[in-house]
Amino acid sequence: MSIFVGSGVALVTPFDENNRVNYEKLKELVEYHIENDTDALVVVGTTGEASTLPDEEHISVIKYCADMAAGRLPIVAGTGSNDTEHAVKLSVMAEKAGADALLVVTPYYNKTNKSGLIKHYEAIANSVNIPIILYNVPGRTGLSIPLDVMVELSKNEKIVGIKEASGDISYVGEIARLCGEDFAIYSGNDDIIVPVMSLGGKGVISVLANFMPKETHDMVISYLDGDVKKSREMQLKYNDLIHTLFIETNPIPVKKAMNLLGMNVGGLRLPLDELSEASTKILAEKLKNLGFEVKL
């Protein structure tokens, strides 16, 4: 059961001048993505600065997006934590708030063992009635899901896929081989969407899609429709910009890109700080190279 096929945007959380959630801007972003063929809204994840959103704000953003989307596209809510009890609490609340599915990152910092990892995800799955996408991003968490654990988790009817952000294509291939076609693989890296699709991926959970939603959707759908050449050309065309979106820690560059393009999504919450002047110049140049009008 794929929650979506195509491009799910890893949505930024817009802030106002007081660094509070800007709900009017959030409404604009939801409509923007619906109008531009985004296939799912992935909210309050890494790019949505979930780590600095208190629970009340965290759930409020989920509910607001679910209400605004009104069933027009699925809402996938980030509810991961390195505290299983907290992850269960967030997951239950997210379901009540209207989330269609959950994105659950591996426990970070405490880096559990195999049995603990299985029990962690089983506890979350047993607490909700909506599907779960695992999130493997060892560069942030210090923990990669072992393949034997992945196979065990994939047997759970509520655990239906993975956002794979290790960048290891061999690992992606092993997931596809061992877990089968019914276990959805989403690229967690915008620069390898096409390689992941070639191994049976169902799409991407994308940072780039925050301001290039149509292009990201088209890259995936072109591949699925059999136009591999077009999909590959798009991947190569945008990879220079994609790499620049990670010139500093995500979501610092993507928020700056959106602000440079006049989308006015506000700043960041500490410890994340504004993109450096040197990196901003590079980012602006990459945007201009693709024909964007940049407002410095």
C-alpha cells in the first residue's frame, strides 16, 4: 500500500517576524503545492524544523495542513523521537489531528540495538491506525536500519515504506530485493531520485520541491511513464542546484532560496542560523543559472 507515488514535499515551516508559525503563509504553501502537482505534503520533518517545534505547535501545524488540504492530497506527519513514549504520543496526536500517514525517523543519539529498534517501531505501529514510513538518515541520527531489521519491520502491515536518505544505492537495492515490491521506497536525497527509481522506488520526499514542485513531480512521473531519458535529463539539469541546497545544513539553504524568490517563509529557529553571505552568493548564482529571478 503506497501512501503516494511521485513527489512528496518535505515542507518548510514558515515563521513570522516574531519567529512564530506563520499560518497564513502555510495556507499559501499548501495551495501552491496542490496547484503544482505535488503528490503529498510531508510536514514537521527535518526540513520543517520539527526539532524546535514544541508539541503544541507540532500538532497544530499538522492539523492546519490537514484542514487546508481537505483530502486533496495526503498529509504525512513527522512524529519521530529518540524517546519511544514521546514518539507514540506524537503519533497518536498526529492521527487525531488528521494525518494520513506518519514519517518516523530512527531513534537518534541513544542509538538503540536491533531488538530495541524493532520494539520502538512496533510500539508506534500498535498505537495508531494509519500507515508508517520509516526514515533512515544515518548522517543525522548516527543509526542506520540494519537490513535484517528492515525485513522484520516490513512484515508489519502498518509499516509500508521507507524514506531512504543514506545515499547508499547498494543499500537501496538490498531493501528492494529483500522487502519486495509492496514495500515503498522513497528517495530521501534529491540528487539520486532517478537511481532510486531505477531500483523500484515510488518517488521522493523532496527538499527541492519546496520551490520547484512541478519539476520534481515531473521527474518522477516521467520515469514511471517510461520516459527515462527525460527524467534523467531533469535530474542532471537540477543536480547542481540540488547540491547547493545542502551547502549548509538543511533547511538553512532552502529557506534562503525561497526568500530569494520572494516566497517570504521567514527565518529559522536557533541553533539554525541564516545562510552565510558567501553561500548566499553561490545559491543566488545557481538559481539565476536556471532562469529564476532572484531578489537579493
